[in-house]
Amino acid sequence: MKKLRDTIEHYVLKTENHWKVLPIAKQRLLTKVFFGGYVLLTIIVIVNVFISTGQRRNTMSIHHIDGISKKTIERSSGHNDTVNSPAKE
């Protein structure tokens, strides 16, 4: 785990140093591009949610849960679920 943590920390430091070396104008441009992409993705998701929930045929049916499987569980008569233990009096 320590090796993995050190590897991740080294990668983060290397990336941070690379970011600091970039000129301020390039940093601002990249920040605006990333933020614009985030806003565009958010708008697409919101529009998709409105379109999918706005359809009239979009219904949710609720049914009783039958169980894990449709097969009935058959128990052999050789196995007993109860434990016989001596009662203390």
C-alpha cells in the first residue's frame, strides 16, 4: 500500500509541477476549456433527464417480489433444522 501511495503522490507532484510551468494565459485557457466542457456535459445530462421523464409512456410498474428464484426449495427428510439439546432445569 505504501508503494502505491508513493506512486500516486509522485504522479500528482509531477502533474502539479507541469501545471505550474505553463504560462498563466495557457492555464486560464485550459481552465476555461475544462469548465466549458463540464457545463456542456451538465446541460446535456439535464436535457436528457427532462426528455426521458417528459414522455407519457414512461411509467413505472410496482409488483410483489416473489423471491430469489421461482423454484421451490425441497428439503430432504434426513436433515432437520432444529437442534436437540438437553434442557437445564
